[in-house]
Amino acid sequence: MTSKIEFFIPVKPVPASRPRVGRFGAYYAKGYTEFRQEAYAFLKTIAKDYPIKDKVGFEIYSEIICYKPKKPANEYPRGDIDNFEKAIYDSITYAKMVWKDDIQIVKNHSTKRYQRDGEDYGIRIIIYNVEVD
């Protein structure tokens, strides 16, 4: 039986950064660290509605709606789409909701774009359970 989960994360999307190593250990870029904290804080408020399902695969649709600067350099947001996905999936895993680990994702479909006039930035997520052969 396929079930559908849908929610919106009202946090400014940031692509995952690579960990940097300093004198006192590894750390992440400030923007990514702030994204993780804000996304986690929001996801914890809804986590009880989406319990972890183990031993099931997931198909994910994500729409990444980025903040649009007054004069963008490109017609599309900066940042690799796979790094936006990684940031989102890691946040959901860390919040202990939906899946035990994002290794359970077997299909993903993502788009990234700038916000439209009057639209809020954030991440729209639709998740389906899928039968794994």
C-alpha cells in the first residue's frame, strides 16, 4: 500500500557544504549550520506526525524555492541541486522522522527555482512509500 506524506519546510534553502577542518576539529560553513538548526527546529515540531518507517523504500519529490535577490546573477539559484537535496534529507533524518536513514530513498525528483512575487521561500516535500523488489 502506497501512502503519501506532504509538508513545507519554511526555512531559506541552503546547499550542504563540505566539512572544513580547523585546529579544533571539523566544522561546516555558517550558512549551512544555520540552515540545519532552523530546519531541525521546525521538523521537530511536526516529527510526531510522521513516525519512522524501517524496511521500506521512499520516493521523494522536492521543490526547492530559494530566496530571490534583487538582481540575481543567473535565472536559477546558485548551488548544486544534489547538495540542496542532501541538506534536506539529512535534516529529516536528524529530526528522526519518516525514515530511519536516507539510504531508504530509492527515487528522487527535485526542482530548484527562485521564489515568485509574494511567495515564501522554503522546501515543499512529497514522500511516497514504494515497494522495493
